Amino acid sequence: MRELVSEPDSPALPSVTTEAVDPVPGAGAPHLPQQPDLVQLLSPEGERLEHPDYSIDVSAEELRGLYRDLVLVRRWDIEATALQRQGELGIWASLLGQEAAQIGAGRAMADGDTAFPTYREHGVAWTRGVDPLHVISLFRGVDNGGWDPVATGFNLYTVVIGAQTLHATGYAMGLQRDGAESAALAFLGDGATSQGEVNEAMIWAASFSAPVVFFCQNNQYAISVPLERQSRVPLYQRAAGFGFPGVRVDGNDVLAVLAVTRAALAAAREGQGPTFIEAFTYRMGAHTTSDDPTRYRLASELEEWKLRDPIARVKAYLSRTGVADAAFFDAVEAEGDELAKRIRSGTVDMTDPPGTAMFDRVYAEQTPHLAAQQAEFEAYQASFEGAGH
């Protein structure tokens, strides 16, 4: 229940009307305990750290490559957001702030592994060689996704919250029965952990020791509900209830994500069963371009998380160690400019499919009922021709 409450006038302040919201049942009870330490290999200040359970050797070339991935994926995301605001896309789900989680996880995959994304894993798509325009075409409504899931090892986007975890688990069980030495990587958000499908997937994965890794990007708010309203314990601890390991990693640390995901995928391929990874990160933008995050979170919180920017910490590390110089950073920025131009021109030049395309490939053979619907649609469209509409 919501009601408007007017605060009394005072000599110094005008009368202010604020919105009062009834508290959620149980909201006053203690929720999350003190947050545990994260697996972290690169501090927010760009200092290299060591972890007793996770170590990683990354060459200078690989480090520069990871930085390039982060910058170009963010540039893609910024350009897509602008295109949506200008009416060129129907909607866009931004990954701003979550680049390290996605690039680290994507680069941890082997050639035979397959990713099962939500609708936000543009960074993972990038690492699997998916053309950004093939993702853009989906959000423009031109097609249902223009990439080949088999060739890329990157399944089509899933909008139904949590459904992809079932797909990934079933696929992993198939890999297991085929004797394939590969694994599935299922992406989900913190809000999806409350979905029945996700819990069912983890039960099946545990029961059959399926070679699947559940990679949860905990960006704190799902759509608009903070983490403390969703779980009484840190999300990674839920894995213990299903009987497999859970680990929490700094989702803004691309090196830590790479190390943790690489280890979890290796364990899955070796027959050790599933792992749940909680990448503790933050969605710096809106849930989608139809969302207004200022309605449910404070600007000061966003400013705090900007200090943990995943790109800034890698740049600081590269600069401090001399792995990259100003010329390298300038070249990456220039490449980003070219990518943005290609995305923009490629998007506006996309040809809209005919309206009748929605009837194609619904069934292997068109049914009488579907044929009648198509005929009705075509007649309706024809009624506008030459009628001044």
C-alpha cells in the first residue's frame, strides 16, 4: 500500500510531499550477515594480489587482450544504448559495470564448451566470436539472433528468467553421456536464483554430477529489488544445500573471474560435477532501457561503485607494470571509435523483414490454423494499400 504524506511547513523549508511505502513483511529482520572476502587477484587500485586457492599466469599479450575486450565491449554497449534512445532498437539490456565478469568468464571457456546466456551477456558473446550486429539485430526485431550457436559455442539469448539453466544442465547431461570432455556454462542473475527453474536445474546437476558451471552475476538489484530482500545468506552459500561447491569472486576483477571460472570448468570436464560461482559486481546502468534505477537506489551508491570500475583497475595495472603504454591505450580507443561507427551504420542499414516472416519456421509444415492466421494478416495489411495510411 502506498500513500502520500505531507510534511508540516517550517519557516525554513517549504511543504514537501513524499511517498510512504509499507514495509515488506520481514524487512526488519536481520538479513545478510557480514559479506565474506572475495576471491580477488587485482585490487580496485590496480595492484596485483595473490590467492592461496586461485593463481593464474597471464602473459603481457593476454593482459592487453583482456583490456581491449573490456573497452570494446563497453563501447559496444554505450553505442547500443544510444541507438535505443534514438528509436533504432526496441530495447537494450546494458552490461555497464559487468564487463569483467563476462569477459573473464568467456575467456575461461575452452573451444568445446558452450555458454547459455540470459539477454545481457554481450561480453561473453564477444569472446565467442559473435558479431555485435548479430546481437543488435535481435534487439532491433530483425531476427531472433543471427549467430550459429553450434559454431560459436554460444547459445541464443534467453529472455525467460532462469530457463537457460535448465537448457545448460540438460545439455551438460548430454555431454556426459556422449563422453565429451567439455562443459556447459550457465549465466544467470541474482534475481534468477529465486526462480524455480534455477533450483530445479541445480538439483538435477547435483544429482547427476553434470558438467555445468552456474555463473551468477550478482549485480545487487535483479530488476529493482536489493539483494537483502532476496536472500538471507550470500548467494554462493546456497550451492552447499544442493551438494556442490560455491565460490564468490570479485566480479569487477577480470583476472580473478578468469581464474575461478577456468578452475570450475576444468573440474566439470574432469567429472567433478557442478560449481556455483557468484560474481559480486554492480549494474552501473539501468536494468534495461525501460528502467529508471534512480527510483530504487541512491546516487551515492553508484558513485562508490564507480571507484571499483573493472576497466580502470586493469588500465592502472598495465600502466604501473609497463605492460602497455599511451600508444596502446590510444589505439584501443581508436578501435572503439571504429567499432561504434560500424555498429551504428550496420544497425540503421538493417532491412526489416516482411511482416509475414513471423509465420515462417513456426512448424516444420504449416498447419491449417496458422495458414488461416497468415491469410487474415495479409488481408489486413492489404487493406491499407492505397488508402492514404
